[in-house]
Amino acid sequence: MTKRMKKHFNEITISVENLLSCGWEDVFAQSSKWEIDKLYAEFNKKSRELSEKGEVVQAECLAVLGHVASMFLTGKRNKPLDPIWQFKDSRGGEIDDYTDNQAEILFEFAQKIDNLELVARIADIYFLRISDHRAAALAAQSYLNIAKEHLTEESWVNEVQRLSRAITLNLFLGKKRKETLDCINYVQEMIISSSSVKGQGLVLVLIQLLRDHKVGDQGIMVEASLRCGDEQFASGDLPSAFDYYMCAFDIVGASGTKDQKDVLLEKMVQSCLKIAEFFHRTEYNSGAAIVWIERAIAAVNRVGKNKELKAKLINELKSAQKKSSSNMQKSEMAFKIEGELKAKLDNIENLSFEESIQLIAELGVPTPLSTLKELAESQDEIRLANIFDRRLIGEDGRTEAIIPGQLPGEEGNDESIRLRMLAISSEHQAYKGFCAKYGLHKLSEKFDLAEYSFDWLLDGNLLVQDARVELWEKALKAGLQSDFIMFAHIIIPQLEHSIREYVASQGHVVTYVKPNGTEDVYLLHDLMARPEFLDLFGQELAFDLRSLLVERAGSNLRNDVSHGLVSARYFNSPSFFYLYSATLHLLIIAKRVVE
């Protein structure tokens, strides 16, 4: 509706008699569609036809009903009806478009007809306009009757929207009203009688509908969730089985007994592990296996106090991650030929110490953002894990980050793609760290590392202040000798200090005044979020460093080390070897700038 059309619309005079005789029944009779918001075009078409014949009164009545039809149920309680389309110069209908007289006449008309869709829509509009309880009751009963007539196990999406609106309106009128209880009982009867295999997802949606409105019998919902979970498990639909078991667990909540929680936990974990086992058998789908083991760990975390099971699952996760890392080496999409890289590292025996260090530093070169974005947006079978929400589990089993899932053909939003890019960047860092470990091993075979110094790299380096050369030397030597506990604890704070000092040296502010008047420095996470950091380090290096050091969806080494979340054995993981290569890469760049 354009502004000009709205002005004209407000000037239309309608009456109940004209609405009854305008031919609205023909629109429904001539179409196979019964849902009102799918018929607005037909209403408008018939209105134009009558207008061309000079039947202006009937045409205008149909135009008004077409306007009624040009809204849809949103599922939002604060704004249940919205225009079907909204463009720059036009849109569908809104409830404020009508005059008070038009709204009253429409409601009177609705009480004289028996088309449930038209009655429900008009009564709802009138209720939203003036909060008339009669309109709410009429709309609620009409929505419920539509659902009873059309909801089946095979077709239910739109009818559930109508059920939801019926419950909302009934609860507004009174929780203990007979009509309200009848509506809730109908939903519960559908939950009890529906087959989860035949009506994929229906029972889960109906249970969630009651839970969203905080009504219904919890015992019925738990029993139905368990029944449907077992049905799906037996049919081989393990992801759906997990969803039903998780739903039952959520309903049981804090009030459930230990036995109830243990049964549900076992069912959830078994579902996850069987799914992971399936993906393990597919060579390049270990990423999807990881997702489901992470879900099992998240389920255990929610129950708590099951250390033995949690430890077992974390070992399963490490095994899947190891396989994923192995598969990544074979993936030409992310890396050049692995054999060529191995040959380069094997050639260390023919290089000087400085040349060898520069070769290991090359492994710290960031993966191009274009590659990360391509992988983040892809929906091929290698990235099957993208379909599900991804829970990134830390070494101690905590959920550190959640990456939203993305269905095939669905366009991810900027933040979900960024999170996925961070996670993929972390995987690439782990692989390159694995290669760095191999290179350092070759280095130790050729050189007596205790005899070599990093003076050639550290002296006069833009990133290293004179008073801190000794710290950097100690860290780099510790890494050479595989003491990554010492390396990480020295180098991470030194990197933070050096990055801050470099940003300050370029004329940017790196401190801020607190409310009490004292001054403090920006921590690394905050500093890296500032535009000057991106400008100085470039997009790819900046993204790589954020993923490596401060992003929960990435490797997050700075935060994990600083907060004591890393055990001794984890310091020998590939991510810390990549930190060594990345540090060397930064130092070489800074040295070249000075030279």
C-alpha cells in the first residue's frame, strides 16, 4: 500500500450489507488455497475486475478484504500481524490502516460469516485495535477450529502458528477459562497421539509451544518426549532422537530425580556417540563427529558430577580432533600439497640455523581470509558439520563458544560466518603447528640448540624493546628445546606488551581513564578490536592473531593461559607450536621493516 493508496483506502465507505454481497465467497471458491494470507492477490484481482465493470462499491469492499489478507501471522507476541511485503514505496496491510468505523464494520461482518480464516483474521485485527474481549474470544476459537480442521502429522507448520495465537489469546482472556483449557487439552491430545516418525518434528514443536506459553502437563510432555526419542532412535534418526531426549531433560530440569536425569543423560550420550561413530566411518566427516561428541559433553556438563563419563568423552573428542587434523593434511582446499611442505622441512639438514628458523616462521603466515570465508560459507559434505550448532569444547570440557548452524541454501549472517572462520582458522593453525613441531624436531637433530642465539633477530627489532630482549631470547630458546610451558608463559604477555607499544608508537592511544581517575591500559582483546590495530597489522594478520590469542571461537591461547585453563600436557598441543611459528613470523616482519 503506497501513501496515495492509504489515503484513498481511509476514504472507502463500507457497510456490512455490501461486504456480505461483494462476492468474497467466490475468491475462496475459485482457489485451492484456504489460508487468508495466500489469497490477497486474488482479492485484489477480483476488485480490479469489478472496478473496470463500474461496480465500484463491490470493488472497494473486496479491496478492503484484500488488505485484510495482506498480513501474516508472525509468531511474535508483541506484534502478531505484519505486512506480507514491505518495499521502499509500498507494503502490505497494518492494523492501524483502518478507520475506527471500518474496523467496527469489519468485525460486525465477521460475526455473520462462517469462513474461519476470514473470521479469525478480522477478529484478531479488531482485538489488536481496541482490545475487545469479544474479538479475542472469536479469534481464539476460530484459530483453534482451523487447526483442528487442517492440522495433520504431514502438514502442520502454519496450523501450529494458529494454535500458538489461539493459546496467547485464550491466556489473555483467562488461564482457567473452559475455552483456554480446551485449547491446551487439544494440543496435549495431539502430543499424545502423534507419531514422531510420521510427523517429523511435530511433537517437539507442540511441546515447545506449551513450554513457551508456560502451560500444559509436564508429565505428558516428558513421557511423549521419551516415547518419540525412542521411536526416532529405533528408526535410525539419531539427531531427532537426541533432540527429543534433550527436550525431556530440559522439562525435567532442576526438579527431576537423579534416576530420571541419569536415564536421559545415557540416552542423549548414546545418541551423540552413535552419530559420531557414523561420521567416523566417513573419511572426511570427522568434523561432524566432533560436533556430536561436543554435544554429548555439553549434555554431561548440564547434569554435572559425572567425571568418569566426561573424561571418556573428552578422550573421544581428542581422537576425533586428531583424525580431523590428519584429514586436513589431505585437503587441497585448505593447503598446498603436503608432500612439498614435508620436503621443505626435511631440507633443514642443508640449511643454516637462521635459514631454518625463517622456514619455520613461514608456517606462521596466516591462512588467506578468502580461503577461510570460502570454507565457512561452503555446504559440501566436507563441511557437513555446518548444518548443526557447533559447540566448541575446551580442554576441561567447558563449552567455550557456540557457532550457529546453517541449513543448506541458507545465507549465514556476518557474525555466524565470522565465528565459523575463526574456528576454521584455529584448525589451520593446529595443522601448521603440527608441521612446525616436525620442523623443530629436524632442527634439533642437526644443531646443538644450546649454542645458538636469536640476537640476529631480536636486536634492533621493532617489536622488542631493549629492556625485554632477554625475555624474548629466553622464550624462543625454551621453544627450541620443547619447553612450551616456559615459552608460552613468557611470550604471550610479551606479545601483548609489544603490540600495545607498537600501536602507541604509531601515535594511537592505548590507555583509558577509569571512573575513579586512575589510568589503565587496554587489554589485548580490547586493543585488537580497535580500528587502528586492523590498519597497522592488516586484515589477514590481524584476524589470525585474534583467532590465535583472544577469540573464544578460535585458539584463544592468551585467555586460556592467563586464566590458568591449560594443563601441562596441553602446552605440547599443535596450537602452541603454531604460536611459536607465528611469533617468529611477526619478528621477521618487524625486523624487515627496520632494515
